[in-house]
Amino acid sequence: MNTRSKLGFLATLLACTAFSAPAATITQFTRAQFQLAVNGSSVTQQDFDSLPVGSILAPINGVTYGASGGTPIVTSSYLTTTGSNGLGSSSVGFFLASESATFSFSSAITAFAIDINTFAGTAGDYTATLNIGDVILSKFDVFPGTATGQFIGFTSDVAFSSVTISTASGFPYTLDTLVYGDAATVADPTSTVPEPSAWLSLAPGLLLLRYLRSKKAK
């Protein structure tokens, strides 16, 4: 096999391998769409209102809470979407901009949503990073009756067991109204955003094939 044949074989192998690369299909919602989608479904909601203010969160309903700069605590000092209580950090009472919040689930899930109380005003200022590698950007989706707030709500066709919320915006934040469960119980999606990782993994093989064809044409 000459060099050109070897390169052609390698390019084909790269392209074919890329098609088998796993990638989750993420379906993202606005807050209103997600609330409508989960209406009457069997997802679980934790709004922190039944918990004592100032309490440190032990695992609840199979969810373990984490804060990179402190310990997750229940707070009533900041804006929420339901009731009076939300989730903050013992570092300063809320999550610092440099601090991440992690939700770990005892059983893998495929649907997740969280409200983010923040003055950050641009979509994508916050991210949800899944343990399977996918990263979901927040929507600028203000809390009812206010001009501030963001939202992350989505389903995935690949199960995941932890979600980490973080930001590079410089704005601190608190969290409220955690929703999680099985995507199969959520209504039909309204907008599907396939992850680009499979197409990105195709690039090396496709570029190599294009190069070989251009060389052959000369």
C-alpha cells in the first residue's frame, strides 16, 4: 500500500469512527416551556421552602449538594421563584462568582432544571456541566415580576448523574426550584439542539479526504 493509499485509508477510518462517537442530544427549554412540559409528570421538585433557613443540606431524596467554596445552605435573603427560601453557600450566604454548585444524583437522570438568581444579563452567563461532558448554557429568563434572573432547563437522551453550575460572568448568585427526573415523563420537546461534538470529531478525516482529492486533481 503506497503512501497515498495509506492516507486515504486513515482518513476514511477517522471519518467512520467519528460517526460512532457518543454525543448526547440536549433539548433545552425556557422556564415557561419547562414548567408546561413537566406539568403532571413524575419529575421531582425541591424548592427549599420546607427546610429551615440556615440549615446545611445533607443528601435529600437521593440528591447530594456541593459548593466549591463552602457548604450549601438554605437562605431566605435573596430573590426566589417559589416561596421565600433558596439555595446559597456558607462562604458568604450566596455562591460567589468564583464558586460552583454541584448536584449529584444517586440514580442517573435525564431531565434537569434550576433557577439562577443573578444580575448577570446575558444568555450563557452561566453553564451546567454534566459528568458525561456536555455543557449547557443558561437562558436570560427573568424571574416572574422582576427584571433579573436566568434559567437552565433541559432533557438529555444520555443519562447523567451530576450537574455543576458555574459562571465566568463575575456575578454572584443563588439557586432555586431544582427539578430533576426522567426525560420520558416530560412532554414533547419544543426545540432540539444536538451537541456538535460528533461533527467536530468528523473534521480531521474530512479535511484529510479533501486534501487528497485536491492533490489527485493536480
